[in-house]
Amino acid sequence: MMRKFLTMTALVAATSIGGGAWAETRVAVSMTAFDNPFLTIIREAIGAEAEKTADLDVVFEDAQLDVARQLDQVQNFIADGYDAIIVNAVDGNSTAAITQAATAAGVPLVYVNHPPGDVDSLPEGVSFVGSNEVDSGTMQTSEVCAILGGKGDVLVMMGPLENHSAIIRTKDIHDVIATPDCSGMKVVEEQTANWNRQEAQDLMTNWLTSGVEFDAVIANNDEMAIGAILAMKAAGTSMDDVVVAGIDATPDGLAALAAGDLDVTVFQNAARQGEVALQTALAMAQDQPAERNIWIPFEPVTPENMQNYQ
């Protein structure tokens, strides 16, 4: 059976020693980071979807949160003659050079999960597969508002400050709080923890040490929410006295929800994003039309419906 997945090193080695001819279709994928649990779901879904297609090689590269490294990877993919490229962008505001390189070379490009800065005006040959972030933070914060009865002090944990999803999710929080039903809520602290559990735990520990009073923690993703929970539990905070919200409904997030530590998350269908990203890349590689923006809906997850997501 043809091997579907090769690291770049193994792929180059195989071809340099005459290890076999190229498959009919080759797709290269640059991921923001391999060690992010949510993005791992996307990467594995791309791999699983690729297994369904004969004569297909998929290569994954780790950008390691480095914009310049990701651009180099894309340029190398183009130089190596890949039929299509999938990019999980490190920074949506730094994707112009990636888009320009791919379109100039006539290589189909699919952004997945992290939208490019020009998501609303993508050129021919470029698509985005993801979820509408206006829904994510809105669903999350609306649920927190309902639990709090429309009033309370809130701590906000943000993703990377330059990240489109983090920016929109944070704006959603403020937009919901600005509505009449939730106007009794107030953001008392707001800082980034870069999607990271350990950074969030450290940030929450600092907040607790400073004596800040709060009723809820709203995090831009589950990993940061879990970090906040770990810090609060270490400090002896009763989880019955605080509302904690995340986004993504990762396995760890759902486990925290089942344990009663997390109060709400929002399901972002990472697996579906990965599947559709590869399907779109293959279609474009075969000169088939593709939508510029393909939206995978968000879904709120609470203790009442979490069994549907486990």
C-alpha cells in the first residue's frame, strides 16, 4: 500500500535515492504549531481524510509560531512543485506574502482555521475554511451572562494579540457585555496567555495573588480556561463560586465540563475544518471551482448537551 504521509526530510531522501515516483497529487500543509491540541485535531483530520484518496501524498510542516518560517515553508512547497498548499496561518495579518507567492505561481492555496487578513476579498485560487468567530465569543459570553444573571466582574484571557480569532473573540465579549441584558457585567482584567495552558495558569496565579475580585473567567480557548482552573484549584478557590468559559470543546475541555470545573465551551469542529480543507485543496488542484469562504458552524456546549460532543 502506498505510504500516504512523509515528513519533508523523508520525502526528499526518498526521491534523492530513487525511492519511487511522485504520486499523482501532492499536497503540502504548514501548521502554526504541532504542539497545540486543537490544531492537532485539524492536522490529524487532514491525514485521515487523505487516507481515503488513492495516489495522494500529504506533507506536514511545523511553523513553530514563526511567521518567517511559515513563509519559507510555503515558498519551498512552491519550488518543490506541490499541486496545492494548505496553510494554518501563524498570523492572519501577515498572510499577504503567502497569498502573493502562491497565486503568482498558480498553486491553489487553502487557509484553514486562522483566516487571512483579506478573508473577505481572497483572489482567484485561494479559499478559507473555518468558523465565523463572531459566533464563538458571542455564544460563550451570552451563556456566561445568563449564568451570572447579567452582572458580575469578569477576567478575560486572550489568545495572541495579533491573532485574528483572538481579536474577534475578545471583541465579542465586549459586544455582549454592552447589550442591555448583560450591561451589569464588567471586565476588570484582560491579558493574553497565547492559547497556552501554562501561561494561563501563571496569569491566573498572578491575578489571584494580586487580590483581584471576579465572578467569571472568559478565555478565548479551552486550554487557557483549563490553565485558569488549575491555578484556582491550587489556590483553594471553590469552582462553585466562579463561572469559567472556554472555546473549542477539546477533549480536555469536555472533561473539565463533565467535572463541573468548566461551565461552558463552544464546539469548533476542528475535524471537519481539516477534512473540508483537504477536499477543497484537492478540488482546486483538479481545476474545480471552490467557494472563497467555507464556514463550519460553531455550537455552544453546556452540561445539558455535552453528551452530544463526547
